Amino acid sequence: MYKLIAFLLMLAFLGCQTSQPQSNDQEPNVDAQVIATTIKQLQESFPGADATLIQKGVTHAGSLWRAADGTAKEFSQFCMKNYFSASDEKKNIYLKLEQYLETINGHFTLMGIGLNKNVTLNNGPLAEVDKLFASYNAAAHWMDDLYKNKIAFVIALNFPYYSLNEKESLGQNWSAEEWGYARLGDVFAARVPAELTQNYSKVNADADLYISEYNIFMGSLVNDQNQPLFPSDMVLLTHWNLRDEIKSNYADARKGSEKQEMVYQVMKRIIDQTIPTQVINSGMYQWNPYSNKISKDQQEVAATDEKDARYQQIINNFKALQAMDVYNPAMKTYIERNFSGGMEISQPEVEILFDEFLSSLQVKEVAGLIKQRLGRELRPYDIWYDGFKARSSISAEVLDQKTQANYPDPKAFEADMPRMLQTLGWEKERAQFLASKITVEPARGSGHALGAEMHDMKSYLRTRIPETGMNYKGYNIAVHEFGHNVEQTITLHNVPYYTMHGVPNTAFTEALAFIFQSRDLKLLGMNDPDPDKDYLKTLDTFWSIYEIMGVSMVDMQVWKWLYEHPEATAAELREAVITISKEVWNKYYAPVFGSSDETVLAIYSHMIAYPLYLSAYSFGHLIDFQIEQHLKGKNFAVEVERIYSLGRLTPQLWMQKAVGVKISNQPILLAADEAVAHFKK
């Protein structure tokens, strides 16, 4: 869980769940004439008030009012009674509202932590009752309650929602107070009927389940000589594990290329849906993905294709989200809600940025280095080339010995946090304060960071430590999570108003987490002497961006196509996805790889279960790189404190104030030039 308030805002943009009865009670109950009359009455009653703000507040509150909330006349009376015209009165009400929201968010977060404790912490065997309490959401109906008691309308009327364009244009001159007001208005951006939100939850859960069970039993795959290439017990989840298997085989000089080719052929069968259903999540049949024949006990068996089940999941998600469009007058498509609402970067702006990077001259230069390293021409699966990873020259054994001695248990890591912060440049008193707001606990899984939602609450760093002590891999992850916790603490305690706490989106907290993680050896008092490590890191990041931006381009174009063809069948969508993936490949990759009409960019499972999420990865890489470049030669602690004290502005305004420029490709492109030149010497 990242931030509860961020989750609430996500609900606002996806469609806030409201438990109104099914009927016309869900439709707006205030017509344009009533809104116009109410605006006029308020403007006449408060001639000194901002007329534009009155119009905005009444219009927005009216869009949320339903028959169950009262008649049109009662709406007008409510507005006259609850509008705060005086700036001092409005400020006092705002301060009370943010205190109430902090109380609600903070205690619901604490309740969630308590209910999930045995599931998330290593507290021994799990009982069924532990899982039941972990799945219970105590905050499920609080938005409903705020509509029923009219608090939501008080906020919508006096602190209306501002679109992304308005935030970008007006926000440059806003005070912190005005930003606090605007972020309060985000909480009640839209009001979508409960059954639509619930339907999407079910549809999306079904898609997630479909993907979670899409395993390929690699030991059952055979080549044209009927030979298996993979261990008999290897089972890989699509697409993540298949991709990682391609990456891992760059180190296998003997069989690696053949195995990569076979995995790539499996991917193509999944994309075009010619994969036999008998080999999905089953190892009962031998399968040759080239001939697409399956057999059992040396006897060929008739294969049955998947009948476009993959693409039906996308259509199901699309229809569930499209049904919410009418209830989001400010953002009438899911594309708008995802980008302008969720990421707070418009989709056209995203596409322009991605096109610039994918079309850059540096791509061919970096690709040339990869060809040289591989000693062959590039294949389509080389979008996942893994050879730029900077491997530490310090042995894993030495690193494990160091971390195991330093951190035998979670409390040892917690006790060392002030020293680690001082090593990074924080003054002793400030380091002790930041560390005092973080508690370390033993995780059941690999670990995570859970942020505080009120000032007298701590953030939680969950890390997994074996009985032998923390190994280096676990330490590396823990330092990453520590970066999250430091961000969470600064962005809660240093911002002027509670509704501004946090960061613009998750890419910004990931940036600081990765920045901390890259300094893990420094925190151990060690140093990797490899002179090429920074250049390799740049090239690795560059190639990762090149890959994920292309995938994101396909994702965006598919959703545009769906809105242009809302009644499309799964078969029609399959053909569209294949066509789009080929078009994107031919535009940005064919000139580099030398092959045309490849479909590999359509393999990502995110397209099935996480609609339009892929673009966030690209932005995470760009933001991380820009901030890291900005920090070079500066006082690390001072700059981190300054940057992360900005509060939750829009991403572009945040970046302008943080590093002086908007989110840009230029830093990574220039760094790639330097890295290529270094290796060409």
C-alpha cells in the first residue's frame, strides 16, 4: 500500500464507488437551469467573492448531486447555506477538513496494518482467519458516508475539482494554500454507481486470474529433433518469466541462443492465439512451438487453439471501464482518466515524448554496441538484452558476510538507519528524526515499504531476514525500501498542507528508492572499483526505456482503437493488436533490428490485466535518471530534502521546481552519447 489518499484519488478518477440504489437515482438530479440560477443567487449574495470560483463550485457539486441526495430546490438551498465566501472562513474550514481527513486516512491505514499483520509479517503459520481479516476493507464505505451526510458536497462546492490543464496553467502561480485546496477537490472528482465499480473489480480480477494461471511448462517443449531444451521442472509465467528466461540465456554461450529462439516462438503463439490450450498451465503434452504440434506418449494429439481468450479479457476490461465514461464529465474516456487523471500527464504529451526517444539517433548507436558484444545481428528478442548490467566486482560471499554480521535481525537494521542517513549527508539530529519515524519489521515476503498517513504515525519497512542474518540480496532490497520510507517521511512532515502530502505519482517515490539502492555499497563502507559501472548503468537504463516505450506505444494505440471500435469482437481485436504491434515495430525497431512485421511488443501481460499501466514504467526510468543526474556534485541530503518537500504538484511542475526542467529525454540521450563514446575508445 503506497498512500491511502493516493488510493482514494485513484478511485475518484476511476470512478468513486457510491452505494446508491439502482435506478435514475444514480443520474445527476440538477439541470443546467437550476445550476445557472444558483450561481446567480450566490454571486448576488456575495458580490465580493470570486465569481468564477462560485460558478466552478456550483457546477461541480451539481454534477455529483443525485435524486437520493434531495430535490433540485434542496440542492440550491444547500449551496446558499454552505458556501464560504470569506477567505478567512474558507481557510479555517480547510484546515479543519484536512485535519479530519488526516484522522480518517491515518486510522484506516493503522486499522489495515493491524488487520494485515499476520499476512504481511513473519509471525508463524497462517490461519484461515488471518486471510479473512486481511481481505476485510474497513474503509470500503467511507466515501458513501460522506455523500450521505453531505460533507462531500461541502468540499465539492467550496474546493472544486481542477482539470490537469487548469492545474498546469494556473498552478504555476498558485500558492501552497491554493494547491492544498485543489488537492482536496481531487477527492471528489466523480461519482460512479457502485455496481459499475464492482463490475470492473470483478472483470479485472478475472483478467488477473487468467494471467496468473498462464504458465508454460518449459520441460515439455521440444525442438524439431524432438529434444527438450529446458529443465523438466521449469514452469514460467507469461510474460514476466518468459522474458527473464530470455535475459538469463545471454550468459549461456552454448545453448542460449537456441533457447531464446524457442521462448520467442512461444511468445508469438501466445500473441496470435495459435497456442494449444492443452499446453497452457499444463505439462501433460509435449509441444513443438515451431510446428505447433502436440503429442502424448509419442502419439500426436489434435491441438485446440485458445479461441481469442486473451483478447476477450481486454474487451471485458474495456467495456467495464467505458461504462463509467458518462459519469466522468471532466474526463470522458478511460484513456483521459488514466493519463490526465491518474498519472497527471496527458496522453498526447506522453506519445510525443515516447516518439522522440524511440526515433532518436542514439538508439542505433547503442544497438551497434550490442551487436558488437553479441557478435551477431540483432534478433527481435534482443529488446531484452541484459549484457549492460553492471555486476559488482566484490564477491557475493564477501557481501553476504558483511551484511549478515551487520544485520542479524530487523532491529539491527533499524538501529543503523541514523548512521546510514549521516553517511548520505544528513546532519545527526535530522538523521535521528527521519529514522525515528520508521520502524523495521520481519516480512513474510521479500519486503515492502508502507507510508504513514498521519503525523504521529510511523512508516513501516518490512524486510526478510533469515536466521543466519540478512544476506546481501535482502539488504539491497531493504535499502530500496528505506528510500521509500525516507520519501514518505519527508513528503508528510515537510509539506505545508496535509492534502499536498506525497508525490505526483508512484514514479517519483520509485526514483528515490532506486537512488538509495544504488548507494548500498557506500552505506556498507565499501566501494566497487569498476570504472565502467556508471556507463554500463546508463546503457542498461537506455535500452530498458527503448523496450518499454515501444510496448507502451502499442498499449496506447490499442486503447484508441477500442474507443473507435467499441463493438469489436475478440477476434477483431486480436487482428488489430497484431497489426498495431507490427506498425510500431516497423516504425521504431525495424530500422535498428533489420526485421519487419514482428509482434513481440504485444506480449506484455499488463495489457491484459493492468489497463494502460505500462507507460508509468517509462516515466519512472526518465524521472529516476533526471534526478540522479541533478544530484551529481550537490549536497545529497540537502537536495533530497528540498526536492521532496515540494508536495504533490503535477509531475511537470514538480520536475521544473525539482531539477529546473520538465520530464525530458535529453539527460538520458546525452548520457548515452557519452557512454557510447567511452566504449568506442
